[in-house]
Amino acid sequence: MEAGSIVEQSDELRARLHRMWASVAGAWEAQADYLDERGAPITEKIFALTLPQPGERLLELACGPGSVGLAAAERVGPGGEVVMSDVVTEMTAIAAGRAERLGLDNVSTKVLDLERIDEPDSSYDVVLCREGLMLVPDPARAVGEIRPVLRPGGRVALAVWGARERNPWLGVVFDVVSAELRAPTPPPGIPHPFSLGDSGKLAGLLADAGLSDVVVQEVQTPYHAASFEEWWERSSSLAGPLAQRLASLPAGAAESLRARARVAVSAYETPNGLEFPGVSLVAAACRPA
């Protein structure tokens, strides 16, 4: 295949992924408070590893509804600045609306691509990204884009989901869809939530980008749902490319899939609902001074 064709295919994949995330923005807005709560332990770990300070300038990448950026606003204080960014305007609009309702004057939004961070060199003290890096076609390129926008001595923290088998709350969805449709889910070549679930691979991305003092830590992120219905509806509406695929199924196939999923999660049933284990990886590093 010629180089030009490869580039065109890569660009088309990115365009499709961007359209897909725009299409599920409404579900992410509806679940914004839940996403804040669900991600709180990861957000706290991110802050513990980067220690945002009053007066600093902080960039959140792949912000979605802005959970991390909104939480960071208090830490940098009125003399600091938080920029929440995402690749689709639908997500930045949600984050901006939430910041406005909270009366946060030190928060703004921008449309930025993780793989093409169009910001001046050395313009941020801290860069954070929670659950975005594993969803881009070229994560090495994305990490390479982060280093230049950090000031010398600036800090970065990147959170991703751990291995698929350690996160059955979502892994089960992929498993039952693969079995029902008799096709691998996600399809080969498509970035997915578990694509950076190996701590060595994640650490290597940061080190190869010229960042120093690289650490990777696990965070336990158990998942609770009051019922099967709550888990299924929430998971299927938020799961990016999978959400579109599920929404397009005929009624009979959709019901068969739900039945298969109900059996698959029976091992996680408790008197209080579904209780799943979960694990995230948080990597942190800094730009050498």
C-alpha cells in the first residue's frame, strides 16, 4: 500500500472516531454527575501525582464533560487557569456549560486534538488526561504532543483503564457483543478502552517521548450498579463506537444480546445490585527542567 493511501485511511479513521464521539456527547452530558463520582478516585490520584498549585496553568485533554478540569479549578485558584479541551465541540460545550453553572471564572475551553495539540510551547505547568489516551489511533504521537506544551519542570498525568480481564464491568459487554455478532469487538485496528492496559507499555510511551521521572500506579476502581438494567443502559450508551453498533441492532438481536449479557454478569450479582472489580492505571512524568 502506498504511503498516501495509508495516511488517507488514518485520517478517515480519525474523522470517523471524532464523529462517533460527537454522536454520544448527549449521553455523556446526561451521565456527567455519575462520571464525576465514578472517576473521583482516579482524579484524586492524578492530582496527588502532579500537585497542581495556586497560580498555575493547567490543560485537560479529552475532557468530555470536564470532570478533571472542574475539580482542578479550585486547586489552581483564581490566579491560575484551567483549559478544558476535547476533539469535538459537543464535548467542550458540555464542559463549558458546567463551568458556567458553577461560576468558575478561571476555566475556559478549547477544541484540541490529542494527536495535534495546537498550543504554544511551554505554555502549561500541568497537563492531565483521564481515559482519553487509549482511544486515539496513535498514542505515541499524542504523548509526543504533550511534552512540548509543558513548561520545563511541568508535570503530566495520564489515566487509562487496566487490562480487559480486570475490568469485567465493560469487558463483559465486549465479550457478549463479540459472541452474539460473531465478530471481534472492538474490530481490529480500532482503538479501545483496554489498548493501554499494560503498565510497561504505558510507561514506555512517556519515556520514549523524552519525559522523565516516569511512574505508573494502579488504582482500584470497583463499579456498582443498582440493577442489571442500570448497568446495561449506562454502559451501552457511553461506550463510544459500541454505542452506535448496539443502537443499530434489530429489536430481536438487541433482546438476544441483553439476555446473553444478563447471564454473563450473574456472577457479579449481590443483594445490593451488581458489584464489579475494576482497575485503572495512572502514569505520571515531568518535562526535564
